[in-house]
Amino acid sequence: MGQQSDDDRRDEPSLELPSLKVPRFGQRSKRRTESNGKPEAAGADTTQLEPLNRARLSLPALPGPAAAAATGGVVGAVGTVLTYLTMAGCEAVRGTSSCGGPGLLLLVAILALMVLLGAAILKGFEVAEPGSTSFLAVGVIAVIVLVVLLDSVFSGWMFLVVPMVAAASYALAHLVTTRFAEDS
């Protein structure tokens, strides 16, 4: 038996372990390889070799404050619906709309989801500082609901009031974060 050529070895399965690196979100991998495992030229097209081509959220071009207000309306509506569903679930399971300790964890999870959703939508609108804008806005929403609207939080009007408060909060947060980013 003679030695195998390089062409014969390419047809055999590789015993090389897969890479277990965590992908960086929003960035393409810097590792570029051809199908034979050798590095390829830096300018070569690698679109066919990318294992994960995530679709980017692309929204129409809006001015920053308008995009922030629209995002706030959506995030406020989603937060209101999730809170209502949580309360309804607690009532179905425990017989009361209060879940106690687990309810607090559910509300914190809802706030975190609101921040992530807001940041994703703002990023789709290509608004500067989407993460910090969303974080600040959701914090303002939580404070306003707890301080001003707590007595009527179980009212049906909250499905209209909270998205409007959220729209104003996101517009204010956009103003603050863009001013802060310009100053630094």
C-alpha cells in the first residue's frame, strides 16, 4: 500500500474537533477558511461559508425621536400584555392576581424582556445607543407606573395609558442618551 495523496485525504472524514467558540452577536466571524481547511485570502467572498447568517431587523428610516416614541409604544403594549398574562396566570394557579415571590421574579423578567425588545427595535431603526436608551426608558416607565399609576394598574385603561407613557419615556430617554453621547 502506498502513501495517500492530499486529494485522497480530503475525501476522508476529518478527525478534527469542532470549534466551541461562542459567536459574537452582530459581528461576523474573523475566521475565514476554504472548504479544504486552509486560510483564504482576506478579500475573498465568504458568504457561502458563514454558518450563521442572521436576518437583520430593517425598519423604515425615521428621525430618532419618532423611532424612539414608536418603539416605546410597542414595548409598552408588549409589557402591558405580558403583565396581564402573568396576573391572569397567577390567578388561575393561586386564586389571586398576586404571585408573591415568584411574581416579583416574573415582573423582573418582563422588564428585562422589555429592555431587550426595545433595544432590538431601536437597533432596527438604526438609532444611536439603542441599549442604553431602552434601559433608561424602561426604568422611567417602571418608576412612573409604581409612583403615579399603581392605584389604577388593574384598570383596562392601562392598555392605552402605559404604551403612551412608554412612548414618552423612550422619546425622553433618546434625548438624554444622545445628549450624553455627544458630550463624551
